[in-house]
Amino acid sequence: MNTPPSERTEIQFIHLADRAETPSDEMRTGRFFDALKGKNRDRVYQKRVDDLEAIPGSPIVYWLPDALLDAFRNGTPLGEIASPRQGLATADNDRFLRLWWEVGQANSYLHAKDKQDAIDSGKKWFPHNKGGSFRKWYGNQDYVVNWENDGEEIINFVDEAGEQRSRPQNTEFYFKPCISWSDVSSGTIAFRAYPEGYVFDAAGPSIFPDREEQLTLISFLNSGVASELLTAFSSGLHFSVGHVSKVPIPKESIPNTKIIDELISLFKSDLMETETANSFSANLSHIHQDLSRTFEIDFQRAIENTNYARLLELQNNNHWANVVRIERPEESLSLNQVSLLQNPYFAFAPEKGQTRSEEEYRWLFFQRAAQELISYIIGLWFGRYSLDKPGLILADQGASLQDYLAQVPEPTLIPDDDGIIPFTDGYFADDALLRVQEAIKAIYGEENLEENLAFLVQCLNVKSSGKKSEFTAPTLPTNYREGLFKYLDKEFLKTHEAMYSNRPIYWMFQSPKGYFKALIYQHRYTAATAGQVLAKYAVPYRNALTTEVKDLQAQLDSAARSQQAALRKRLKWVETALADVTAYIDDSLYPLSIRKVSIDLDDGVRVNYNKVAYGISGNREQLKKSALRPQKGFSDWYKKRKKAGTQFWQE
């Protein structure tokens, strides 16, 4: 008869493999027999039954050291101190959520103090904590949610039978400061402090401790000790409210809260330097006339902040390791685990098995800085930003130059008057190529203009190393103008779309073969914009191409044989461009211009982009060819939602 084990019964475990490829994995079976023979004793664990029973639910976590098992015995479960809670589940995120830059600022309220303040504001969009990627201490603040009139539309979102589809949970905690994490993670869990003003999501479960407890709890939860304790409940992919509730909080141990305040401040400042942060403010205080010097200062500052943040995190880890009496070597926190956005070791971490040199990290940092600088410059010309005033300037629907001048009466750079920037290699006076050069001159001065533009293009030309290629630093271009136009023409929009999580605020009117391009800013779009693109840019450009074809043909008639090859090459290019632009005007741009399509920023980028691209207006059949740069993901999404019977918001 089998005797049930007592609390003091010892069980021997053999750790065979971190991950089995097959049930009969040879590595696992080999380790098993080695352990039976007394080999590889570091893979053998001896635990008593009461060791495992110390953990809520008694999971078989034989690998936890005794010090962490004692932490379960002696600590207080987090749920008894500040119960973690699930937040809002809308049941239709496409309808009720936006990235904050998609909507107008006049209809957004980013700093609601409480539920009543949110109601009294009369606004529609409020910051939404939806979890997100790995980021400790502060950040992941990209979303807004339609919580107008205390969430009326979401709360009344029902199915055909009248049953509520949404789940607005724990609404009494909305808009309160909290500690939050992402319930789904690709690895280590990360906790972040959120200020007041946020509605939290089911994907961003949160804890609402008292102010005096907040710093202590986030200090512990972001420590290596807490991460290891959580392995008792989670495999590292899903961290539920139930998992986190069981984490034992050591009793009567107060960390150095100055360290935690400093970490939160560091990560907040880091976020504010990112263009897609709702608190973005360009830092021009350290601008040097030499662009390369400015980038080097930025790089060194990023390295210093990264090392400082790592030091603070190590001090925090060591504090809690000492509390639970477990060793924590310093090398347990590598630089690529410090989740500052400006940290090159984190931002450009190589794939597993690959490495990067310090030189490559520096150049990749420079490349991103150059891309961000051009993005900021385009924003300056659209009036989204100003060199003379921090924060957003034009960020509401139909915003105009007059609106800008009302806020910035004497600007260093006067934004584009019509909110349209052509990409035609300098053909128009307000062409993107010329605009970038003018802004570089305004920001960094005229003295080093040529050198700064050459260095800018050098940075844009960086190619990272791969599995089969070593890194080589880019050389200074011999023709920076050509290199800059190439980036603007071929890469700028790809970079912008990636930066803005595929919800771009800058849209490109573009002919099928790309010979005509004109960029617009969605917040300055009006029903007249397509007509302006047609009359002020596309038609004059077509006429210029027509004239050039005639001129080239005339030159060919009298040209020497040595000149004819170059003339024929140019003539072929111009004729191809003319055919492309003419077809674009006839098939897309002119039909779109007469429809005078209106948009509503509240509908979001995907809906509005499709409306403008295909002339969706009323019951008219949509255009067969897109007037904007094709976005297959947008059009496929739109068709899918249409097929499912979605009534879009302005239909």
C-alpha cells in the first residue's frame, strides 16, 4: 500500500533541458542517465513537499532556490496589499481605440484628474493604457480611447440580441495613478508608473496602491527577485492578474525611493524626446553648428543615461536580493536590457548569435538621429512643430497657416502655406529637398551648411551588419544633394510609417510609377486639398514635362552625335514621366478633386486614408486606382470590415 508523502518527504528532480525538441530528445535522455550515474549534479534538485507547498497553488517549481521559497513563506501576497485589476475590454478596438496622433488635440483630454473631470471636459479621447512592448518604469502611452460622456458609446455597445459586448471593468479606478504591466510579454515582465488621466485596458492590468506604497511596490516588482518569483506561476509569455497577485512582497523593507524617483524621471525624459510621445518636445538646447558634433553629444548623453539607469537598476536589484538573502551578480543586467528608447544597445540589439561593434552602435544611432531630424523638419514645414515654441502647434482638423501664426506670430520658419510639400527633386520652390536644406540652415547655421548636409546623408546611408556581412562605416557622399533626394524619394515614407506604427500622419499623393509625389499632413487636409495638389503641382509639373519633351526633341535634331545618347536617355525618362503623370491626373487625381472628399480625424487613419485614396464619398463608386501611395494593409482591412457589415463612422 502506497504511503502518502509527508510535509518533510524529499523529492529529487532532474532538470533535463530548458526546451525539448521532441519527447525523446537525445540531450534530455542523456542528461537523465548521467544524473542517475551521479554526473551533472548541478541539474539535480532536492526539495521537500513543504517547500513546494509554500507557494500558492503548490506548482512544481523545483528550481527556485531556498531563499525564494522563504520569500513565499514570509512575504505578503501583493493581492492583500493592493489588488491587481483588469481594465476595459471594448470588444471592438478598431472602433473605440486610436493612436493619439490620429485624432485632433481639441477633442482629446490628456490630463483628466478623475471621472468627473473627464465628463466635465466634454472631450471624446482620453489616454489609454494598453500594455505594449517591454518597457520599465515609464512609457507605452500611445493609445487613446473614446470615453466621451463617461464611456457612453462603449458601455452601450451591444450585439443583435441586445447583450453588452464590451466589458468596462473596475471603472471606479479609471483616471487614477497606477502601476501597470503588459499581460502578454515575449520575455521578462516590466512594470511602469502611470500618472493620473488614463483608462486602463484588459491588456494593461494595473495596481492602485497608496502614494506612499507606489514607489516601494514598483521598486520590488521591477527587481530581478520579483521576476524570478513570477516564474513560479508563469512561463514568461502571459502574466495575468492572478499570477501577479500571488507575488510575495517582503515585509518591512523600504528601498531607496530616491533611486526609483530618478529611474522614473529618466525614463519619462527619454520618452519625451521621442516624436511619437504625446509629451514630445524637441530638445534643441545642446545644438552645435556642427551636425556631427551634435549627434556625437547626443550619443554620449544616451550612453551616460544608459549606464546611469543600469547602475540604479542594479542598486535596486541588489537591495531586494539582500532582503531575501540571494546573490545577484552585477553582470545579471546587461546594457541591452535597459529599456531606454535612446539606449543604442537596447534599440539596436542584434539577433541571437550576432554581435555589433561599438562603431556600428554609434552609426546606427546616428542613422536614427538623421531620420528623426528629417521627420522633425517635415513637421516644422507643415506647422506641426515650431522652432520658437515647444510642443504641438497645428494638430487639429483643417488647421491652417493662420492658426499657426495666431500661436507663433513671428516664426523663425514660416510653414508651408497650403500644407502640401512636393517631392520633385527641386522643381518647385517648396520642394521637400529644398525645405530640408533650408531648415538645416535655420537650425545649425549657414557656415557649415555643406558639411552638415553631407554628414546627414552619410548617416542616412548606414547599412547594418547581417549574418553574412560585416559592418562597414559609410563614407561621405560626393553628391549629398542626390543622396538626400534619394532618401526623401525612396525611404522617408517607409521610415515615417514605421515610426508611427503604420498609422502615418503624412500621406503621399503619388502617381502609379512614382514620377509625381506630393506630401500632405492629415490634420491640414480639407475637401479642397486634392484640387490644390492638382492645380498647383500636378498640372504645372505635367506642363513642364510636356515642354521639356518638345525642347529635347528639338535639341536632338541639331545635336552632335556625341550628345545624342545623353539627350535620348533624358527624353526617354521625361516621356515615361509625362505618361505616368498624365494617366494619374486623368484616372485618379482629377476625379478625386471634383468629389471634394471630407474626412473626420475621429475615424482614424485607416478609414480616412482609404476615403482620400479612393475618393469614397457618399454612394459614389470608389476610384479604381488610388490617388495616394498604395497601402495594401489599409485597403484590405477596409474591405474586410466592409464585408463584415461595418458601418463606418461617417457613413
